[in-house]
Amino acid sequence: MASTMKINKDKLRIVTEVLFLILFFFLFRNNSLQRWIIFFGAGIIISVFTGRFYCAWACPIGTMMRPISWLYKKLQIKRLKPPSFMKKSWIKWGLLMLFIVVMIGTKVLKIKFNLLLYLTLLGVLISLLFEEELWHKYICPYGTLFSVFTRPAKYGLKIIEEKCISCGKCEKVCLNNSISILANKKRKISNKDCLLCFKCQEVCSVEAISFAKV
């Protein structure tokens, strides 16, 4: 029964991602891509309570990265890990400020520049060379915002220490490297970085991971 629930959840996520991606391109085709801010805003509000559902269930950038990750895994192609200098906190905040300045500047100067579209293309291009973590955690301005708004979230994916057998399967499949190793070799999920893709839950053989109060 539990395994069926996991499979259904995986299928539901894929369907949701595809539907949002279709909507994204529909808005783009109709020159209404700026309306996507409504869905992003809703994602921010939800993240305050339940974490980054937007990232794995609605974000077009993340959705377009999934086939690339799947293909690389099948072909056993390893991508580069995030450069150490990109992990400095001032870089991601600087990129967020740059994003805001460009967004405001194009509006004030009335320059036709589809920032969201180019941001999506940039994310996909980066994922061709680097692991997804680089984009989700260190470059994406939306990801930086989510890492702030998810801090007070009361619910998220949680690893029950008593059940954890320290196999490390969850850590290996995590898209955003949001699972750390504790002193007792058990694992713990960082709620502010977790994309809520539920891949860790799917591979956990002892069902130690659940969506619960954190």
C-alpha cells in the first residue's frame, strides 16, 4: 500500500509539472508571461507553511531540468559539482539584487525584455554542465527567496531517526543536496533547501521519511 502511494505521488508530481509547463508556454505565446508572478506569489505564500512545493511541482525551470537529469543518469554522465566559490552567501544575494534591479529597470525604461524566459533558458543551460544544486541553491533568485520564506514553515519532509538505517539512499537522490549526515550517521533534511520532490521518500526502504511537522 505504501509503495503504491509513493508511485501515485510520483505520477501526480509529473502530471502537475507538465500542466504548469504547458501553462507557462501558453502565457509566453500570448505575451502574458508576466502573469506567472501570480503562481510564484502563491508558491511563496504556501512555502511559509509547508516548504518549497513550487520548486518541484510547478517551476518550469525545474521541470525542464528533469529530462536532462534522467537522460544523464541513463547514460551515466556525471555533471560538475557546484564550484566552491559559488557557495559564498553574498553571491546568491548579489544575484537576487541584480535580478530585482533588471526587473525594475526594464519596467521603468519600458524595455521589452522577457526576464523570466531568459532565466528559464539560463537554468536549463547550466543544468547541462552542473548538478541541479548549483541552480536551485546558489543561482536561482526564486530559490534564494524561498530559502528565506520557508524558514518558519511548520511542515516538511522529515526523517525519523529511530527508523533511519544510515544507508544514504536518500542523500544520493536529493536534487538540492539538502540532506546532511548527523554525528550518529543518521540523516536530516534541511527544510529551507528541500524542494519537496519526494524522491528521498521514494527510495527509503524502511519508510523513515514522511511529510510531517518539523
